[in-house]
Amino acid sequence: MDTIVYVVANQKGGIGKTTTATNLAGILSKQGKTLLIDADPQGNSTNTYEAQIKDVATLYDVIIDSDKLPIDEAIQHMPNGDIVASDPLLAKAEKMLDGDVDGFYRLKDALEILEGYDYIVIDTAPSLNVILYNCLIAADEVIIPVTADCYSMQGISQLYDTIMAVKRRQNPRLCIAGLLLVKYAGRSNLEKNVRVDIEEEAKKMGTKLFRTAIRECVKTKEAQDQHKLLIDYAPKCNSMLDYLDFSKELLKKKK
């Protein structure tokens, strides 16, 4: 099986990208060899995995460093799984890669020579920058987490335009796997109405809203606080059961 690269993206902050990326990576690791890449300078996925950022190679060295370190030298094998850690220095990427015609392709080049992984999941920052372009050019599919509130779709059109531009010019295989409702209760009429609206917007974007919505659960925050993956910490909690159903939806078309 060829390696499948998933990017979890939304330029809105606090939308559950890291929770989705780490949980998806945890689930996929039970089915095949999986690598998580933390492309967010805030490093929340790195923190969850308790990966190191000092005196070790990170994503910064792979993408930014002029020596172009092989990505396998930046992989840390942690109890939660394999990860390429983030680095706060990634925030300077825009300036450091300015004028570099190959700057958008650093991650793609790195992953093309990486062997042995069935799945790669990339957690991204809430911004449209050169690092996100690197991720999209290297990816197969984009997962967009959204919430069922009146501001949920703010900025999505700009992200969509960016994805489509990358698809046209740099990565024709790229597609949007779907929009994923997170932090969802589904009890209020507002949430139900917004869900319908999001579903319509997804159709306009040529993709779908996943049938599975992710419910909130206190176990999620507990697991993060304990630096554990939800699949190991609370495998039967509502959020984990939802992420399992979501992953089945995601992988169904691959079979």
C-alpha cells in the first residue's frame, strides 16, 4: 500500500485540529505504521507525544535548514507513536524561505524518500503560510475540522481557495476528504441548523460533511493533560467512539 498523507487544517484557532490529528494518528497506528508530523509552531501535538525540541532534529531542520536534513533523522519514537516534532522557530519560516523557489516543496521532497509508513498525519497551524503550503503540496487529503456555531465557516472559503490553487498548480492528487464536525452536542436547534448549513457548504466545495460528528468529552482533556492518546486513556468514551467511526468513514473509500 502506498503511503497516505492526511493534513488536518483550518485557519481558525481552537477548532480541534490537534485533538483530531493525534486521535486519528493513534487510531491509524493500530492498523498500520503511522507517523505524526507537527507543523504548528505552538507544538501541541509535540507536547502530547512528549517529544523533544531541544538538541534534537525537528521539522524546522527538515524544511528550513539549508542542509535539508533527511526526515527519518527527525523522527522520534515515543510511547504514543512516531512523531516529527515542531519547533517554535517554524514561525520564522515565511521570512527564511522568502525568495526560495523550492521553499514550498521541502516537505514533499522529504516525504518522497521516506519509507516504511502506511499513514502520515500532519497537524497544522491556524494560518495560511509557507508551512501550510508545504503540507498541502505533500498531502493526499485534507480534513477540515469545524464547529456547529455561526462563525464556524469563517475563513473556510479562503482555505478552500488555497487548497484548490495547490491542486491546480502543484499537487493534482490533492483533495478535501471532508469537513468534520467537532465539539458537537447536537441538542440545540442552532447546532442542528448550522449542521445543515455546513453540509450545504461542503457540497458547494465539492466535498462532504462526514456523517460522524465528534462529541465533547472530559476524558479528551484529561488524556491531553496526562500526555496520552485517547485510544489508550479512555477507549470507550464518547469522543473516542466517534473518532473510531470517523476513521472508518475516512478509510472506507480506500478499500
